Amino acid sequence: MEHYYQTFDTDRGKLVALYRNDSQLTFEGAKVIGAQAIGEKFMSLAFKASQHKLDSVDYQMSPQGGLFVFVTGQILVQSKSHLIP
């Protein structure tokens, strides 16, 4: 998780390499499907700099051999704090 959030905070365009075409992401209530769409979502975010503070991380295997990852915490954005839904 450290690699993921460090990359998100410093160069989120590189995160697309961690997703597949059938990957799904929910970010602030918006569901996004596919590596390219997820990358576009990250690049469209209004803030450029961020810092993550994780409260909990839970993993569960999916029936297709992937992982479900559930993360709670905060994103600190331009001197503001927003809860991760």
C-alpha cells in the first residue's frame, strides 16, 4: 500500500500500470471501470498535491483471482482534509 499511495501523492499518472482492463475503482462515490478510465479519473482530479493518512486497509480475494482492497483514512489536499468515503 505504501508504494500505491506514495505514487498517488507524487505522480498519480503512473498508477494506471497497477490496473487491468477489468479493474474497478470507486472514488468519492464515482465508479470507474478499466485501467485507462481509472487513469483519466486520477488525472482529472482538481488537486495536484496530496498526502494520505490511512486508518485501515482490508484485503479479500476475489473469485476471479484478484483482490478486493478496502481503505479508509484521509486525503490531505492543498491544506484541506477530506475523508476517504
